[in-house]
Amino acid sequence: MFSLKLFKLTCKTLSTSAIALLLSASPIYAQQRAWTGVCVGSADSDVATIQGLECLIANVFTVIITLIGVAAFVMFVVGSLTWLTAGGNSNNMEKAKKSFTYAVVGIVVALSAFIIINLIASFTGVNIIRNFSIPTS
């Protein structure tokens, strides 16, 4: 019974610390150098262009890749917490195992898609992810 109390206290302490860390304010500094990349806008162009669409799609690819990593991390955390709190219950243990399995399968599928796209890009000479552009003619 003592270990259960200690476990609950540890969980409360870690949760409170994590929430305090996430909610704490940190200074954000303005960017000081000019952007040098594919998606650079000029100061006098307020009109949406095709280049804006290219930048949007390239940025969506970047965000999706990041979200896949975050989702896998969350699935691992959920699976590990389910595993820790299972208490020998076989149903909860199976849920935790499935969570781990789905996280690994998701990472493998995402990385495979990225590798296949880059493999096709290397064979054809067209780099879709890094230099996305819409044909103009």
C-alpha cells in the first residue's frame, strides 16, 4: 500500500511540474535576419500568388512530418502510462501493447512514404518535398 501512495504522489508531482513548465512564460525575441529560402515574400507584394500556394504546400509537408513525430511520442506516452497503471489486468496490458504497436507502425509507414518519395525523386531528378513548385507552362 505504501508503494501505491508513493506512486500517486510521484504522479501528482510530475504532473504539476509538467503543467508549470508548460505554462511558464519565456522571452521570445524578434527575428533579426532576413529569411533566405524558397518561401520569401517581398515587402511590396500584398497579392496572393502561385508562389504562395507552393510555400503553403511545402509548409504543410513540414508540419505533417513534425505532427507524425509528436503523435508517435504521445502514443508511446499513452501506452506506457496504460502499461504502468494496468496492475496486472490483461485487457489494459493488451491496450498498451496495441498502442505501442500502432505507434511503431505509424512511424514505419510515415518514414517509408518519405523514403519512397525521396527514392522516386532521386530516380526522376524531381525533388518534391524540398523544392516543391507548381509547373507554370
